[in-house]
Amino acid sequence: QVQLVESGGGLVQPGGSLRLSCAASGSIFGIATMAWYRQAPGKERERVATITFDGFIRVVDSMKGRFTISRENGKNTVYLQMNSLKPEDTAIYYCYARRGNDDLWGQGTQVTVSS
């Protein structure tokens, strides 16, 4: 069993910043990729950024320059730094991990961008 626990969401004004954290625990051996996804009301879940454990990083084009993904291996934690937030960034943000053929998800953390 792997547990993915997100934190760091909340309410922020447009132009503000938030840093989300995802802590992985349990049977984490074999996790090769972790990522952040988001799902806005009435929309499909979309990928935001991906990071592999050998250092490959990909951020969705529309979020490049504003969002940064990073990891801290010693703490089995992945972060999503979000800057210059816009109202359209409002969504539930989910942590994802790929271990073998298993897709693993956290419970999500709400991010609301509003004045």
C-alpha cells in the first residue's frame, strides 16, 4: 500500500503563490514517476507537471513559467510551486504516482484563486 497525502492548498488572491506538497509513504519502492494533476469544476482531470526519479521534468506548456515541480527524495515528497496564480487555476489538485502498472492517487487538495 502506498499513501499519497497532499497539503498546501487554500484560498489565494490572483497573482499570489502557493506551494503544494505530496508526501508518499508505505510501499514506495518502485515508484518511478510522480505528477500533479488538477480538476476544475465541470472539467476533466488534466496533468499539470511530471517528475521522474531520474530527474526528468515536464510541465504542461500553458503553465510553464508559473508552475514548478520538484522533489525531495530523502523525504519522499514532491512539490508544486505555483506562482502568478489566476482564477482559472482554481481546481482540486491531485498527487499521482506510478509504480509498476499501478496508478496511485492522493485525495486531492483544493486551490481557490479569487479576490
